[in-house]
Amino acid sequence: MMPKLLITLLLFLLSVLCSGHVLAQEQTRSSWFGDMTIKPDQMKAYLQNLRNPYLSPIVDEPPKVIVPPVVVPEQIVLPKPSESKEPPKPVVKPTIESLHLKLTGVVWGGALPQAIINDQVFMVGDYIDLDAKKDSDSKSNSEDQVKVVSISQKGVQILYKQDKMLLTAEK
């Protein structure tokens, strides 16, 4: 029985000594830092500068709405049919003869089909210049050119001003 009492007494004394040491440290802290009390307005100012850790730090801007400008069309006054002095001109589609193109030969079976038109060799995708009077230095207008679209056994399909035509050899 005696050892139990002795152990209990030692634990009690140890706890009293440790609590006194903790109290002494708290007193030195309060004297070391001065008055540690925080006023409510100081706490509010401090807390306003903190961000919510549950919210994203990336600020989402609302999408910008682009409103196109309102264009008010002007009034277009069309002449009455009785007011026009000249009758409308009929639209004349170009023909092979009007383009002055002569197909003299076709090589169509290989990987690079070729055609001889106006004594010059052309492949698919090439442009034929209709204006032969132009200098070699000046650039041709795209309206004066004919595009070779395809080359086959039947002839050469060409494109001139959005009109497709088949150029065949004369017999």
C-alpha cells in the first residue's frame, strides 16, 4: 500500500510544479508582447483581407456581349421599266469558238495527263492566257484566263468565268 501512496504523491507534486511553470511562461509572454487583446474592429479589418478558401482564386468575368451596329438600309430607287431608255442587253455565254482555243493533242492515260492547246502543253490546274498581246512582264487578269479542269479521252474540260466547257480535237 505504501508504494501506491508514494507514486500518487509524486505524480501530484509533479503536476503542481508543471502547472506553475506553465503559468510562469504565460505571464512572461503577456509581459513580453504587451497587451495581446484584439479589439473587434481590428479583427473585422483583418478578416476582410482574407479570402474564402472554398472559392476559386480565378475571377470569372461575365462574357462580353457584342452587339452589332444597327445598319439602316438606304432606300433604293429602281427605275421603272417605262423610264429606261435602252432595253436590257442579253447575256451572251462564251463558246469554244469565241475563245479561239485549238486542241491538237491529248495524253490522258498516265499519272500526269497533258493536253496541247494552241501549240502549248498544259496539265490539269494550269491556266491558259487568252490575251496573247500582253507582255511577259505584265500580270494577266484572271478574267482573261481559262483553267484546265480535267483531261480525258473525250477532250479537255475547261472553266471560263464559271462556265464549264468541253474542248475537243477537230477531226
